[in-house]
Amino acid sequence: MLSLDPLGPEWDCPLGSKDLDGEEGPWRGGSGLPPISCFPGSWYQDVGLDCKGSPEGAEARAWTAYYYSLLQSCLQQAGLPETQDRSQVPHTGCPGAEVTLCILGSPSTFLSVLLEGGVQSPGNMLLCLSPAWLTKVPAPGQLGEAALLVSKAVSFHPGGLTFLDDFVPPRRATYFLAGLGLGPGRGREAAELARNLTCPTGASAELARLLEDRLLMRQLLSQQGQVAIPATLAFTYKPPGLLRGGDASPGLRLVELSGKEGQETLVKEEVGAFLHSEALGDALQVVVKLSGWRWRGRQALSLHPRVELGAVVDTVLALLEKLEEEESVLVEAMCPPAQLPFPGSPSPSPEMAVRICAVVCRTQGDRPLLSKVVCSVGRGDRPLRHQNSLPRTLECAVLLWFLQLHLVESDPNHFASQLVQTFIHFDVTEHRRDEENARLLAELVRARGLQLDGCFSYWDDCLVLTALLCQELGLPCSPPAAMWLAKQKSRTQLHLSRRHGPPWPAPSLHAVACCPLESEADVERAVHQVPLPGVMKLEFGAGAVGVRLVEDAPQCHEHFSRIARDLQGEADHPGIGLGWGNAMLLMEFVEGTEHDVDLVVFGGRLLAAFVSDNGPTRLPGFTETAACMPTGLAPEQEAQMVQAAFRCCLGCGLLDGVFNVELKLTGAGPRLIEINPRMGGFYLRDWILELYGVDLLLAAAMVACGLQPALPTHPHARGHLVGIMCLVSEHLQALSSTASRETLQALHDQGLLRLNLLEEALVPGEYEEPYCSVACAGSSPAEARLRLLGLCQGLGIDGPNYPVAHFLSHFK
């Protein structure tokens, strides 16, 4: 996004007052009207900007028209189509059910965020050009709080399409971001609209005073972020507390003024010393400008040769008269202009000033996420035009996504009951009654007046119930039939075995022969249908509990009888799917390396995939031993695994969600073990977040709300992780001494290993799940593997009955 057009002085026009008190700006000559439009381009002027039921005065209407013209100019300069007026036919929508992200502010300031929002949530990113388009009403049952209703807005869609829409009834905002510079007095209205709302907000007058002080931001960035800033001399009048005292910042000289008058001698001495200082380096020119939250976005600056001491001093003294408390006059180095090559143009090429701005937000875990970089280029001696348009170099626009949590849980004393906005105690352990429970839960949701945008679960047992509840409430989700199909392992395989295409490669290529088992007679029939050796497992199981290699018919009967006796219901082993019953299946055992593929699917499209490798299991059991991420497979093999996993999900009707698919890579290609229609368990979410910066839980929540997550198409890992599972049956002594929970946590805190605790108590049992995962990072798989092996030997995890080197041998 570059602009190389010759820019003239006519672009030096204000974008509206930034003063919350509506004080007259220095450029307006006392008029409350916006400046005469100086925006290039042409567009249809006769559009419905009036909001029915909320008339505006002449001055307010002029500002609304001004910002509409600014929006059209910005769209045209970005090569995007003109806004279409659909206000004559109001949109009814689904009141209370939509995600409604509303911005009240200047189109030029927020255009990048608006366009990105239109891609991620089409039709739900709204721009209001006037406070009159919004209404604040008391929130039912929430004393002192208010809901924000949107009656009119410009909605943003993929491809930069925009529409001027009326909403009848109004849409309820679920997120509100107010720019505080919408014409005289409008900042005060915006601040009042943002106060005491039930929905999350992204700005306030107090926050604006802090963030929009250029001098304060530069000092903080220089001191705490080690960010290089232009050499700067600052004269500050009664500076805010954050600017007083503290350590000096490299390249920044701060001069506190006791008054605005009688400062000629001090200013001349300081400016003279600054112009002759080494801090300016090779700069030939300096810029003089005002700093303070009132001056955000104003072109109140002048450019002077470094040798003209008198002109610089006179400019500083003139600007001092305009200062209020906590404001400053800055004298700073003019960065050398860029020499950009222009094919066919005479040499030398024009001097161009380049500005690069970034849209950055903070994700969970306080990780910075860069979503868009915006560049603007102008003649070195003229003001810059901002394309798509972030008007400041050292400031950033922030788009925050908030989730209001409502939790349904069978345990009335669950720890999370105190951490969520709404807690619903409801017994969901008997999953053969999911259809009835979904109807009852939907009634509870409606009775409480909860306005839900989505519903999801990462717990195996509740996936079908979640889909049924979404169906009852009209929320986005994969169909309940698809979730049921993926939940029952034998149905998954048998269904895919009949899917011969198109499309190709057909899912049937990846299916494995199997037979469901509910009785001893089923076992006898299955041993004649499924090639042996085979694998017996619980139909609705999880965590590899009860999974066993069987060599012949007697072993099949024996294992079936043992499971039927030991694992009859949820109380026998909570959390492994026994709420669905203890039916089993027999499937063919296929040779090959085992892999997990975690997919993010939205609208039947694959957004991202992450492949990991598993080490050999301890036959005849199948409890996981070791893992490695990213995969060590060749790129073409990795692509095979991803496509096989994606085809199997589509073949079952899983079109929206985060899914974990377990496969084996055999000599005949990928073969399916099972589909888990939720994000990967154990350590997978944590590892993917660490290596790729992608949070699968957040992605699942966004998809559940109908929002497309912005994910890297070809994710690149920041390193390698290799991990080993610890089992109570094998490591009780070590886990009680050399590798105690406290020791492992201390090593984790020191960055020497990565600990994922999976169980709370050291309780051995015949049907066990891993107690914890211990992993090491490295710049290569070999480095991570050697670190882990040494650590396991030192902690006592490695041993004759648990040969870590063997479990890691697949990752060479």
C-alpha cells in the first residue's frame, strides 16, 4: 500500500478538532463548521445521512457529510468501490444475536481496522459517522449500566465493499471503539457514549490523554522498549507525572518550563546546543511542532535548515504561547528522505519521505500480533498522505476482541464457576439424553436473557450436546449429525469407507476396516471380518484408555470381557466417554508412523493446519510416549497428511471448527485412526501457541461466533519442541523425588523445560492416562531431542522399563 503521487499543500487540512471541550482550533478562525472539503475524487452526494428519530442541527450535519466525503476519498485512494446506500430498505437482522463491532470516529484514522474487520466478520464491523446514529439505553437488570444501540452505520465487507445501512430495530453493540476527535464537542459526546456500557470499549478520554501525547510515548518507547527515536529537544510546560524525573532517554532532551513567557534566553541556549550536538548526526534539517493530546493529527509543524538558529528559536517561542499544561514544543531531527528508483525518470529521483505504520494488538498471554503494515510515501518537502491510513509513526491502532463467558458445568463447585459472567449448574454427564438436555439448556439460556454469539466445547463428552444446543439457539456450528458421526469411532470409519468421491482423493482411501462391538456375539463375528492383529478400543473413548493390541480371537474375547467388567459407567473412570456407554470396536492394526493434524476449518475452507509426530507406543498398550513439533516429515508427506485429515473432516460434514485428526503414515499413504471434533488435547494447544503464535482455543471461540480467524496460510515454526510423557505406573518414585511437581515447575519457570501437567494426583491404576508432559525446545529437532534425553536421565524419567532414547528414535 504505497502512494507515490506528487502531493501538494492542499492536503495539509485538519481532520477535525481533537479538543473534548469543543474549543476552537487554531486553523478554523472561530468557525464550528468543518473545513471546506479538500478531498480529491468524485462520488454520489445524495445519500441518506440523516438518522430517523435523531435529527441533527446544521453544524452537526455538515460534520457528518464531511466525514462521509473523507470516507469516500479514502476508499477511492485505496482503489476500493464507493459506498452503496441501502438505507431506504432498513435491515432487520437478528436483534441481540449478532456480533456488532462499532467504531465512532474518523474514517482515515480507523480505515485499516475497518477493512480488516470486514474480512474477518463481514457485515458486523460498523462505522458510525455521527453520535446521532447511536442511542444509549439502560441495560435491563444491570443497575447503572447501559446498552449501546446502532440505528445507522456504514457496514464493511470482504473486498472493501461498504454499505450505508439503517437497522430496524437497532443493533446492539457488542464492542465499541470511540475516536475522540469528531468535530467541535463531538469528542465529549463520544466519551459520554463510551461511559458505563455493558459491552467492552476501546477508548476513553482519560486513555486518550495518555496515549496521544507524542512526547510521552517516545520517552516510554525509548526507555522501556529500546526503540530508536529521532533526536529530540522538548520544551514542556508543567509536564505530566510520567514525564517528570526518571532515567534519561537516549536522544531525548527534556526541558521543563516554569512559565510560557520570558523564556527567550533559555530557549536560545538549549536550541543552540541541540543544533550543534552530535545527537543530530548528519541531519540537515529540523522539525518544530507541538505535542500533546489536543494536537493529535494536526499539521502544526514547520521545517527549518539546521543552520538557521534564529528561525528555529522564533518558531519555538511562537508555539510556546499556544501551550497548555502537560503540552510541549518539540524540536527534532528531520530523517533523511529516501531515494526511490523511478524507471524512466531522470536522475536524481525525487526525494521521498517514507512512513511505515503497523496495526498491532495484544492476544492472550500478552503476545503482540501484527495484522497489517501500512506504508505511505510522499515528497520529502511536503506533507504525507496516509494510505489506509494510520496517521502516526509511533502510535498504533488497537482492535481488541472480548468474550463474555457463560459456563455450563455438572460440578456446582467447579473452580471456574467464580471466573465467568454466568454459571449454569446442569448435569450433562448422561449423554444418551443429549437431545432432551439441549432443549432444557436452551430454555435456561432464554429465561436468563443471555444474548449468545456462539457456543463451543473442548471436552469430548459434550461435543454432540454443544452442536444440539447451537441448533436450538440458531448459533453457528457443524451439524449435530456430523459431530455424532465423528464422535462414534466405528461410524466414522464405516461412513468414510463408503465415500469414494468426488472430490478426489476420496476419503475412503484413508478408512480402516473395523467392526462395532456391543456383545460377545459381535466379537465372534468381528474376528472373521477384521484382519488380525487388530486394535480394540472404546467406541466413545478418550486418552487411549482401554486401547489394546489383540493378536487372535481369545485375546479379543478376553479384552472385551475385561472392559465390560471394569469400565461400565462414568463413575468408573470419569472423563473418558463412559457417559455414552462402554461399547467397543475392533479395527485393523496398520503399520506406520503416527501423527496428529490439528485443523482450523471455517465454512468448509481450511484456514490452517499443524502437524506433529508421535513416538512408538508401548505395545500392547497405546498410551502416548513422546511427541515432536513441527513434523519431521518431508514437505510432500506433510501435505498428504494435511489433505487426508481435511478430506476426512469434510467427508463427515465437519465444516466449522477446530479439529484434531490422528493418522498413521503407511506405505500406502495416510490411514485414519480417529477424528476428535475439538482442538487437540494434552500439550497441543500450548505447543502450537508457543511455536506458531496461534491460539487454537481463541480460534475455536471465534469460529463458534461466526468470525473467521486471521491465521497464517503457511505457518512457520519459531523452533522445535520434543516432549516425553510421564506415567505414574512407571515414574512414581521419580515423580515423588527427583522429578517432583515442584522440581518440574521450577525448571519450567527457569525456561529449562516445558511442563504440561495433565493430572492432579499421583494415583496409579490399570487404566491410566499420562500424568504430565515434559518437553525441551531447540533450534533443531536434534538439539531439542538431546536436551530432553539428558534431562530425563538426570531426573530419573529414563530407565530400563521406560527407554526414552527409543521413544525419541522416530524423530531423528
